[in-house]
Amino acid sequence: MSTPHNRAEKGAFAKTVLMPGDPLRAKYIAEKFLDSPTLVNDVRGMLGFTGSYKGKPVSVMASGMGMPSIGIYSYELYNYYDVDNIIRIGTAGAISEELHLRDVVLAMSCATNSSFARQYRLPGTPAPTCSFDLLRTAYECAGRMKKSVRVGSVFCSDVFYDDSNSLAEWKKLGILAIEMESAALYLTAARLSKNALCICTVSDCPLTGEECSAQEREKSFDDMIIIALETSADITR
């Protein structure tokens, strides 16, 4: 079995998939953290691997950048490969003054400027929200690890270079950070009765100009990765 974007066979993916945006981060996670990782997809360079963590099967696959991209890959994983849980692990820009570089955010819900939800023809505005069981498990795992995390809402944007300079306005509503994938993931999971969570590491602070290097983004955000892996191990017990 394959799709236009995935050459993996049926059963090649575990029930839980970690999804970084960057294919190199997927490769890094598989090689550093998984036992016996096997490459199951490389179509368009969107690397996907399946292995195990603490004896539990888990997969990791890149999603690319933005809502259209993660919308495609998450839909196919949920709908064609019987994946139950997708945990996005990515980067975010801090909006809240209480966040700093390398802080970890669990995105409980997200605001968005995207038209992604129009496909559902809803008579109102949906509220993209994570799966509570994944959120609770991730929060408890972080606690056991003695790692501080922030839980709250993020802003999921369709644009990276924002001419309207709107972040100060979102800050007024207590939005913690900005990223570009959570809304499409949460809406896709809701539509297909699946589970999703977005865990992000602060890689830059747009309002102050602070930022991590590209190499740091790829390989130095291990707290987020381990929280996601511990979550995957807990939910497959």
C-alpha cells in the first residue's frame, strides 16, 4: 500500500507517530532515541522511521512546514495507515514575555488565521483543541522528568513573514507562542476521531529578536523529544 506522498506498506507505522517539521530532525530522533529504527518512507525527502522506545513501538516522520503540508501527512497517517496518535514536536516563536529560548510549550488549543476549516462547511468557527489524554500524559511525563512546561493557547499562522505585525495583538489574549501547524493537525484529528498534541520548543522570540541557530533547532531540543517519547510509551502500555 502507498499514497502519493508515502511509500510505506500497511502496518509500517506504529499507532503513535512523532512529527517534527524537519526531515533531518526526524532522522536525528530515529538514530539517537529509537531502538532498531527502520526507514519506511522517503518520498519527497519526507523521512519516516519506525522503531521502539522502552520496548514500545513508535514512529517518527517529518511533516514539512505549514498547515497544508501537515494536513496531507496527518490525514494519510490517520486514514490510510491506522495511526491513532500524532504528537507534533516542533519549534515556536515566543509571544508571551514569560517564555524564553528553549522553553517547552504544550499547546492546549490554538487560534489561527487559516482557512483550513472551511472545507468542513461549518455554520460557525471551530476551536482547534488537542486531545486531553495526550495533554495530560505529556504533562505528567514532564513532571516525572522534573522538566518545566507551559500549557496554554498558541497562534497557528499561515504566514511566516507577517506584513500586519499582529503578534502584539495576539499577546493581549494571553497567547503563548506562534507556530504554523497545530490547527491543521488538531482539526484533522477531530474530523477523523483521532488524537493529536503539539509540543513546541521556543526557538526564537519575534518581539525581542532572540533566536537559536539552525543547528540548535535541529539537534538541541531534546527535552521536547523525550517528553513526546515518554508520552508515546505511556499511552501504549
